[in-house]
Amino acid sequence: MKPRILQLLVFVLVLWTWGFAEALEPLKLYDNFDQALINPDKWRGDQFQTGGYYQELVRKITPEEHNLRLLNRSYGNTFSYSGNTLNLFRLAFTIPSTITAIRSRVQVRNVESTGCPDLTPTRATAQILGFFFNSGPGDVIAGVAVRRRSDSTDPPGVLEIFYFVAQCTDPNCIESPYLGSGVLGTVNAGEWVRLLVQWDNTSLPQHRFIFQRDSETPKIISYSVSDVAPPGAQLKTIGADNFVASCSGFGRPVGMVDALFDNVFVNQSALP
């Protein structure tokens, strides 16, 4: 009997880990991009940069596959020698305040990430990101990204799936030390992966964020900062975001990501 009981317990545990991320509130389809044009009742264009410059930008629904395509090719500065420039190109939810969970299929079709030796690396990312609450010192953001770093030792075409919770220390959230982060493995360019970020402000003893790829076991980041105030920036997005190194004497740093998004889900109460 003991082996049977053990097998039953393992089976129940697997079912629980697959489903508990949605147990907070059911996830419902927000957009599958089955129309010819991006729906202005659901989305608005959003972009932001701190330096460098954009070279190529594409934001459209692909006519054959009915996926959202976001392409961002951007370059860093060559007249300074420190840090990154942010070149963010996104589609933002029109009513972000009620969204506590975002799930989407993501495929990075092509990526390029060139940095500078011995400096902060360039990161080219296809990213789900949200500003969820204000902790007092600043907004708290959480996201999950398929990315390629310029200092990656993975073979070409292999991308890292990175998740994080960070606390902004300035109004534009350029400085944002992590409250927690981790990796959900890797995925090859051209392959679909389903990604989830979900805020759970009901769990005890600590509130938390839940991250998941496909049907794998979710990852948790718990936090102890105050989360009762709304964020100063009401923004939740899917995007092609580049964080491009700045340097001179090593060629021009570049970040490029060409990504598809499809089947975007949100928590049920956030549906328009």
C-alpha cells in the first residue's frame, strides 16, 4: 500500500503545481491577435529610451499567422564608456490597474546582442513586464524575459528565460535593484514558450510573485516590502526591450530582438 500512497501523493503534487498559479483567479484570453490591426481598445503603443538610438522598429500583426510581431534594433552610445542605454519598444495594456497576471506565448525569431569587453553586457529581450505596486521608496516591477546577453557562453541561438522582481529607485525605474531573480532554463530561437508572471498579494506569511514556463513547476519570489499603495507608473506591457552597452573603441554595440507574441491571457477581472 505504501508505494501506491506515495504515487498518489506525487500525482496530486504535480497537479497542484501545474494549477496553483491559476487558482488565485482564472486566467482568460485577452487577445489572440486574430484581427488585421492591433485593437486600440486593448492596447496602446509605448516606447522609452535613455540614450543611444533606434534604427529599426516594427509593431504589427502578422497577416498569415495572426501573431503580434515586435522588432527592435537599437544601438548604444560610442561617446561614453559606462552602463547601458535603454531602448524599450512595447505594446501596453490600456487598463493596467486591474491586471495581476499576464500569460503569453512568446517566440524570439532572431536576436543579436553585441556589447563591450569587461563592461555591463548588452541584453536583447522579449519581455512581459508590469509595475504592480509602490513600496514607499519606489514602484515594484516584475517580469519574465526571453533574452540573449552579449556575455553569454551558450551556443548561438540559445536564449535564457530570466524572471525577476525589482524595486525602482527613480521615477523612470532606470535604477532598479532586484528583490529576487532566477532562470527558467533556456529556449532556442524560433521555438515557442508560454510564460506567466502573476502577483499574489494574498499568500501568507509573505506575499509573492509567481513565474512559470509552459507547464513546469512555478518559481516563487516572496517579498517583505509594503504593497498596499498603487504604482506611480500605471504600466503593464509586452515588449521588445534592449539594454545596450555604451563604449568607444570596440565597434558600435547593438541589441536586436525580433519576437512574436500570441494568446495573451490576463486574470479574469481585468478583461475589458
